[in-house]
Amino acid sequence: MKALCFLGLFALIGSAWADGKLSDNIRITSDALGYDLQYRVYEPEGLRRNASLPTLYITDGQWYISRGELPQLLDAEIAAGRIEPVLVVFVDSRNPDNMQQNRRNQQFFCNPRYVDFFTDELLPSIDKAYPTDASREGRVILGLSFGGRNSACFGLMAHDSFAGIAMQSPANSEMVDELRFQYMTQDKLPLKMFMSVGTVNDNTQAGRQFMETLKFQEYDLTYREVNEGHDWDNWGPLLDDVLHTFFSRN
């Protein structure tokens, strides 16, 4: 009986140990952009101050929390030992003083000021406040739709700071074609990539052509194509694939 009680207590402790912590909104003033932004940080449970954690940066972070339920998935994948503990920064694309104003269309179009905000302001703030692996190899950026395009832009413009580029349904066709041309006409960059597209009204043909270009250039690319549209029925079920691509324990 005592052994059973001990095992039950151990199971409860193990369950609690698996739950990470999601911060409240943290405000940051950007000189590069000329306005304030906010973000939230996921810390895996049991975080040691002398750790050196990889960091996943996510644009449209508010949607990955509310619609993608990514913090819960992180808890489950880390607890099961499928991925290593990872710090996640959910960057909100909205104006913190007016949540009805979404700035993603200003930020995600290969905007050099947005790149500067990340590389010169956000990354140093995170690396100072948390026990991260501050090398480029320790960082991945993820986004969807225009945010997926933004990730591709960061591959071109910020590869000195990010080694991992994750794109879910990069939009739109004309812009993806432009990025494909840029990746084709320059030397291969030191990047590991994840890309996914749906087959239902999701810029599928442009996405496939972009994938073929990246394969031709011999990028380390994980590609997923699903029978879904430009929505969370597409993006949500692929989040574990994103995590496994960059943070797998295997």
C-alpha cells in the first residue's frame, strides 16, 4: 500500500513537473520601429538558470496561443521526452494600446526595421533575461500566412541570427514567387527549414514551386502538404511536426 501511495505521489509530481509557465504580456519599446510591442514567454518547467535553451520565436504569437494551443502541446511533447526543453517567445503583432490594430501587414513584408527590432532589440532582451543558447544555431523563427513569408524573409535577411526557418502556408502567390527567385539566385544559406502548405485555396502551386527551389538548392527542408485550407485545420495539427523538426531528442 505504501509503495502504491508513493507511486501515486510520484505520478502527481511528474505531472506537475511537465507543466511550463506562460508569462503575462511583456512590453518592449522599439527604437527601430518607433512604437511599443508586446510578447509572452513560455518557460519549460524545471528551468535552471545555468541552462542553455534553444529558443523558438513566433510571429502572430497571440494566435499560436489561443488557436494553436501551443503551450499545451509543448508541455506534452517535453513531458513525453519527444523534444528537448525549449523557450518560446510569442510576439504579438497587435498594437498593445489598441488591440484592434494589427500591424502584421506593416511588419511581415521583408521590413528591414522589423528585422532590426528582432536582431538589435528583442533577441538581446531575451538572451539577457533567460538562460538561452544565444547562438544562431539556437534560434528558430515560425510564422503563418504573411508570417510564413516573414520567416522566409528572415532566412534571407537575418540568417546571422537564425539558423531555423519555419513557414506555415507562406502567402501570397506573387510574394512567394519573389522569394523563390531570391533563394534561387543566391548561394545556399546555412539554414534548416520547415514548410507546409494546404491543397485547398492555400497558394498550393506557388508553395510547391518554392519547395522545389529549396530542394534544388539542397536546403535541409522538411515539407508537409495537407488536404486543408488556409486555416487552423491546416496549421494546428502540424505544430508537433514543427517542434520535432527543430527540437527532437532523436
